Amino acid sequence: MAALAQPQKLSDADFSRLSRFIYKECGINLTPLKKILLESRLQKRLEHLHIGTFSAYCDYVMSPAGLQQELVYMIDAVATNKTDFFREPVHFDFMREHLLPAWYANRPSGTFKVWSSACSSGEEPYTIAMVLEEFGIGHPLSYRIVASDISTKVLKKAIQAIYPMQSVAQVPMALCKRYLLRSKDKEGERPTIRMGPRLRTRVEFKRINLIEDITGIDNDFDLIFCRNVLIYFDRATQETVLRKLLSKLRRGGYLFIGHSESVHHLNLPVQQVKPTIFRKL
Ligand SMILES: C[S@@+](CC[C@H](N)C(=O)[O-])C[C@H]1O[C@@H](n2cnc3c(N)ncnc32)[C@H](O)[C@@H]1O
């Protein structure tokens, strides 16, 4: 029987090299408290690549070949992808009760454009699609949803659109019946659900790193979700990212942030409507 690989220790020096590199590449600010987490998350990459030490892993990921081939896997290992359907429902209530009726009254023949800018495995944009589809029952609506994330792993999951049965506990039964399909996991054992074709075809997924120049995306969105990602950035990065997102929002358009996030300390051209809801001035 082959011997199991010994778990490696991440030294303070290698942690500091990696955290500076991660900050530069994706804006994620890893405090020293995250050292153990990083060590355990990257362990599998060392095993997969048959690399014996973290120091050799650092050399590899920062080399030209590593930047091309390993960086995406390292980001997948580092980013926290927790999400849910109808997470932080106040945003979806606000869309239904205020934003969509007001938008529709002014521009009933236009296209409502939404960007879910750190969409993880797709629960957020598919929730948006359900809300827009439901609104469209009473008000014929043309809409476009763009959803993006830095992690290729979560984007693959999002495009597949297959989720464990328990993950739709927050989705009202009527919506489950209308928009979801029963499915099976890869092994054909556990029951799962899949977003139906109506929703799948309505969300356009892209890989976008929010700290890089954002090109090839519209600049007249009516609504941008930037939820539960700002928390990983330091103040300067938060301000840069939000200014970039606001430049893609039309005047009067809305920005939603996560409930544990705040923009009070930043100087942005927005008016606060609710604690996590802002309108571009
Ligand atoms: C905690 S999830 C939030 C998902 C969803 N917005 C929500 O609130 O449920 C954070 C997501 O941000 C993504 N992320 C982290 N850094 C990013 C960056 N620089 N650019 C784009 N996405 C990033 C991660 O890959 C992860 O999927």
C-alpha cells in the first residue's frame, strides 16, 4: 500500500509570501489568523501536484507557468463560496415591491439589466431570475442577467445548475414547481434539483476578477449585486472595486451589498436607501 503524504507546515515566511501574492492577484486580504485555513486548503494542491513543500509551491505558483496553470486552482482553494437561494431576502423583497414596479412604470419597453458580480455557484443569479420571471407574469418584461465570479470552479457548478435538494428549502414551493426540475447527483444516487431550462438560459456566466480592469461588460446596468465579497477586501480595494462597479451602473440604478458589509467609510457617489441598498447619484 502506498504511504500517505505527510501534511506540510506552512512557515510564517511562506504565508506572508502567499498572502501578498493573493492580495495582488485577487484583492483578498488574508490576516495572520487565516494561516491554518490556508495551510489546510492548499495541502490538496501540493498533493495533486506532487510538490513536497509550501516553499516550492510558492515558487511554482508565482512562476510564469504557475501563473498560467495554477493560479485559478489556488484562487478556488482560497475563496469562500458560501451562498444560498434567497439569501438576505430583503433585497429580493425590495426588488419585487419597489424597484421593479418603479422601473417598469418609467421604462416598460426597455430591458432591465442586472449583474450579480460575485455570484459563487449561481444561487444568487438564479434567485434574481425567479424574481424577474415572477414579476414578468403580470408585466411583460425583457431582462438580462449577467453573473460573474473569479473562481472557475464555482462558475462550472453554476452553469451545471444542479444543487442538493436541501439547498432549495428557502425557495417557495410555487417557484420550485414552476422553475426547478428533479434530478440526480453524478452517481445517480442522491436526489438533487436542477434549475429548469427557462432559468438556465436566462443567466449569462462570465469569469471576472473584480480587481482587474473590467472590459466587455455593459455600462448601463439597472441593478448590481455585490454581496459578501467586499468583506474580503481592504478599504482601498473596496473603494476601487465599488467605483468600478458604479461606473457600470446607470444613474439612478441600484447597488446591493451584503448585510455584514458597509460603505460608510468610503467616498462614493451614492445615496443610501436602506442599510445595504444604495442608489447611484
Ligand atoms: C461568499 S461568496 C458570495 C456569493 C453571493 N454573492 C452571496 O452573497 O451569496 C464570495 C464570492 O466572491 C468571489 N470572489 C472573491 N474574490 C473575488 C474577486 N477578486 N473577483 C470576483 N469574485 C471574487 C469568490 O470566488 C466567492 O464565490
